[in-house]
Amino acid sequence: MTDILFRHAKEADLPAIIAMLADDALGAKREDNSLPVNAKYLAAFEAIDRDPNQYLAVVEQTSEIIGCLQLTFIPGLSRLGMWRGQIESVRIASSHRGSGLGSQMFEWAIEQCRGRGCELVQLSTDKSRPEALNFYGKLGFKASHEGMKLSL
């Protein structure tokens, strides 16, 4: 895809971002796509926007938001103080899936991580999304660790 723009998300982008987060079987169960935007999303956006180690990105084409992702730059002591880039909340508008946009988004995200001095890029994905697991594998990601979560 050409003529796309990657940029920091603005508060005005939240309805489009939330709509993409809600546009699959898992998201439909856990997101609130109603308007006005739920105050929890606004508070989360403000926290992300204030934090220099967070980058909430949108992909725009002709003034339409067609993708989003969140990058987190994580300092650590292990591996000689290595920084990691964490990629989360990757979504593509349903009208643009299968267009190659996902690969472009990951190329861009990985470059952002390199630019911040990260030596490793990591992500997690729900085990119920086998197509996502296959896609990430084709990009060179390895299922090297077992992730665990505890809901509070």
C-alpha cells in the first residue's frame, strides 16, 4: 500500500481505534464501542500520551484511520541493560485486511524500536487467533516463551 501515513494518535482518533479493537470475535466481547467514548478509554489515552515510553500509532490513508498499534519501549537490567520494544493492540480496518498493510505496520514498528535502541521486539497474541500466530511467524517472530496473565 502506498500513500499511508503513520502518526501519533490524537484523542479525536479514539472512536476509530476503539471500533477496530472491537471488530473481531474477541474484541466484540471486551470493548465498548459506544459513543460518547467511555471515560476509561480517555483516561488510558491520557496516560499513554504522557508517557515517553509509549507510542500509540495510527495509520491514516486519505484522512481515514485504517490501522493502529501501540508500542511500549521497556528498559531492563537483564541482557546487559537491553531495551525491548513491545507491540500490542495491532488492528487493521476490515476493509483493508489482506492488503499487505499488516506487514508495512510491522516494518514501521520494528524501525521505531530500532530507532529507540531496542535490541529485541516482542509481542503477545491470543492463542485463539491462529491466523495471527502464522502471520507473526512469517515476519520472523518465534514462539520462544510461554506467556501468562492473571486477571484482577
